[in-house]
Amino acid sequence: MIGLLKIAFKLLVNDKGKFAALLIGITFAVFLMVQMTSIFAGILQKASAVVTNIGAKIWIMDPSVTTVANSVPMPDYVQDAVRSIPGVKYAVPLYSGGATLKLQSGVYQSVTVLGLDDTSLLGRPELLEGNIEDIYAENGFIVVKDSEIEKLENPVVGTVFELNDHRGVIVGIAKVTNNGLFGIPSLYTTYNRAIQYIPSARFTSSYILVEPKVESDIATIKQEVANMGYLAITDEEFCNKISNFYKYKTGIGTNILFMTIISFVVGLSISGQTFYTFILENLDKFGALKAIGAKSQELVIMIVFQAAFTALTGYGLGVGLCTLMIFLAKMRLPNYASIVTYTDLGMAFLMVIIIAIFSSYIGVRKVLKIEPFDVFRG
Amino acid sequence: MANTAIIARQLVKWFGEGESRTNAVQEVSFEIRYGESFFLVGPSGSGKTTLLSMMSGILRPNSGSVLIDNTDIWSLNNDELADFRLNRIGFVFQDYHLFPRLTTVENVAIPLILKRCDWDEAIEEALKFLDIVGLKGRAFLPPVKLSGGEQQRVAIARAMVSQPDILIFDEPTASLDGDSGKKIMAFVKSDILNEKRCVLVVTHDDRIFEFADCIMKMEDGKVTAIEKGLAK
């Protein structure tokens, strides 16, 4: 059998023009498919950055919230009520809102401000410079060192700015797991300072962060919060909620889906057509093989091997090319929203398998139909 | 007297049905013996190729039988027929049907590879047969780099490599000039044919009739004459 596969391999790769066309077709299709889905995955990951960075187990919010950025403030009594639910270990407020800074150069810059619970500082980031207690110092803010920090003119500990006519001082530089989606720098401060410095509506708690005593309490907490007219979801569910918003409530998901389908169709067409031509050109040879004594199933194995080899090589090249492109892009644009996930790879692999099955099907159909007698008849 | 290699009995083959039915071969019977070069001749459309295909287990007759070593090959199923062709018959096609993307030696090794021989052993064996046909020096070239006569010899080496006892040549000189055709047939006669092997040649090239032990003439699907004991 190895000998047969070796022949199939040589027939395929020695036809350099067609093999190259097949590889280019599949590589290009895989590249586009993985690229599209990676960008989408990157967007979704960044859209949920605050949730993953804060790291709370349960988030309580107004049911109409769709993403972290469009929080609907809740009255303070919600927090008290939540603390009274059996199974809640602790519950703290989180402020999340936008503000405009006036930098030392006089330039104005939008920022996202996260106000952490004054007592626990739940959700505090890991500091690269400074001391977390300094967040309690007068006008203390911690800046996140990510790709957006240069928009704040690369502040250091001690850098001063203005926020709604309030003085602000950078007391620490932090790092976070994920950067935000919209290219806006992030600042951390205490909850009370945030609601004091930033104009707020009547209610001020964007979210209430809850830690359950045990995992099994989560269901009870959800139910009790729902009885109050609010929504309690786990961090994972919140990320999914945000993903679903971008997937189904914006045009992004649809566009990505279309591009992925188009990439798939392009790959299918190019490889299907080229493979069919390859089979047609060798049809008389396959007929001769049949006449010599090759069984139909042996020819099927050869063709399936050729299609599978091409598809898998194209898949590898496509994924490699995509990864390289993302790597290069991230070198230039650190905030480039793209991440290759196992789901993306799995989807692209599935599509490549479909391409291989389709290509081999049309080849096998043709080869099985050829009669050795046709070889004699010419 | 040599043993009978092939017995064809009352072979009938038609194509199409009703008014479009064409009787390609009509009740043809004959025998071929080992050590014999048997020529099947006749004009185009006389049924030579159809008959050859039935003799070699490629085209199922409508009626009649083909006995090889007392086995009716048309009683075999498709896989058994494929094995039969692989083990007992060597084909030299009119257009050679060599794979241009394989080297000459790889082309020759194909029947052995189909017989599940180890790759290296198959190549080694194929080289021996290329040596027999005088093309060992061209073993690693692609067939397209060879002349028509050389390609014909590669096809012969491929047909011989699995040591079949029946060799079938379909219009072996059709793509060759007169001299090359004669050289090939002389080579077949002197170096390929032996007492354990018979050669069945389909041709309408009368320049090579001199290499035949027996000539069977066909016209309109019927045998019109059989001439035996011709070879010099």
C-alpha cells in the first residue's frame, strides 16, 4: 500500500503547476478563513477584556446591559440586598465609565475609568510600578500599560493630569491580561473617587461583583437577583453575552460569516476545479492502471490520498501564513485584534476536509467510470 | 507441441441495442499456444480491439468463453479479474500510457507495486528489465525525454516486469516509423517470446507480419482466415 501511495504522491507533486495551483487555492482559502475568524475571536476577546481582567465570579447588572461599556447604573440598595442573599460570600460595587482627560500638553484624551471597591479593591490589576495602597492617596490613579498608553503621552508614576477639573496623579502602572477593543486607555481608581470625579446619574453602581461561598450557591444567587429584577451571571456567561451581542446584534458577525463562506467557496472552487483537471489529464493513465490490474478501491485510495495530502498541506500553510501575518501585524500594531483559537482552527480544518472530500469525490467518480476498454479504444 | 495458452470459444460481443446495435465480434473461436506470436489483423472496425479486450479480461463478452489454463476468466469477479490481469497478462498499449510525472524506472515498476512489492525491490527489479530492453541508462529520466521507440521499449519492460505468460500488444508499431517498428518486433520475437510465454499482437501494419507465427484475419467481427506456421 505504501508503494501505491508513493506513486500517488509522485503523480501529484511532480505535476508542479497543478500542485502549486491546488496548494495556493487551499492555502489562500484557509488563510482567509482563519484570518476572518481570528479577527472575530480577537474582537470578542477584547470586547470582554474588562470582565476577564476584573476576574469576579458573578456579575450583577441591569438585564438590558449588552456589553461592559454600556452599563446601566443600579441603585445602592441592590448591593445591600445582594449581600443579604444566602450563599454570597461578599459583594462589592464596580464603577465603569468613560471620561475625558486633559493631559499636560493640553491635549484631551478619552479614557475608560474603572472604580474599584474602596475596601477590597476587588479586581485590582497587577502592578508593574508603584504600590497598590497608593490608589488611596489623594487623586491617585493607576494607568494600564498597554498599547494605548502612549495616547496618554506615556505617563510615569507622578504624572499629573486633569479629569473634570479634578487633579489626577498616576500612582502606579499596571498590566492586564487583555486590552480593550476600542483603543481607549484605561485608568483604575477607587469607586468613591470615580463617582466623585466623573459626572454620574442618580445611581452609580455599574456592576456588583459577587463571590459565592460555594459553586452550588450560584443558582440560588441568580434566582434571588432575578427576583429583584436584575441579572446575575457568571463571568463566563457575561463574556458569552458580549460575544452574542457582537455576533447577532451588530453587522460584524454577519460580515465575518459571509467572508468566511466566500473564502470557503473560493477554496472549494479552485481546488475542486484544479483537482478535476488533474484527474482528467491522468484519466487514461488511471484507465491503464485498471487494465494492468489495479482494483477500483486502490485507485480510490490513491485519489483520496492525493486530495487529503493537498488539503492538509494547504491547511498547514494557510494556518502558518495567517499566524505569521498576525505576528507581524502585532509587532507593528500591538492592539491588533486577532487571536487564533482552537475553534477557528477546527472550523478551517472542517472546511478543508469538506474541500478534500468534494475534490476526491469528483475525481473518484470520474476514475471509477473509466473502463480499461476505453484505453484500448483510445 | 506446446501447451495451449488461451482458448476462445464462440465469443460474441455487440454494442448498443435495437437499431443502433453493432455486432463487434461474432462467434469467434481460436487457440493460442505458448511460444507463439499470434497476430490479430484486419482493417479498422473489424473487431480486433474488442476481441483483444475480451481475451485479456477487460471487456465482458455477451456470450462465449475465454479459457486460460482451463479457467474461464469470465467466471471470475471483478477483483479476481484484476488479479488475473496483474499476474498473468502484460499489456503494451498503443499510446504506451506511461506516466509522464514518474521516472522511467518507476513506470516500469508499477505492476510490481500493484502486487504490493516493496518499493526498493520493485525499483531494483524494474532496473533489471530496463536493462533487458537496453534502457538502463535512461532509468531516471521521465518518459517524455525518450524517443517513441524507447517509450515503446519502456512499455514492454513494464509489461514484462511481473513475468506474465501472456503479452498483449495493441498496435505496437502505430506510433513508430517502419524501421523502429521492425526493430521492436524483432526484439520481442528474439528476447521476449519463449516457450512459457505467448504474444498476442493486434495490428494492421503488414510490415511486421513477418514476425507472426500465426495470423488471424478479421473483418466485420468475423474471422476470415487463420494462417499458421508463418515465422521464419
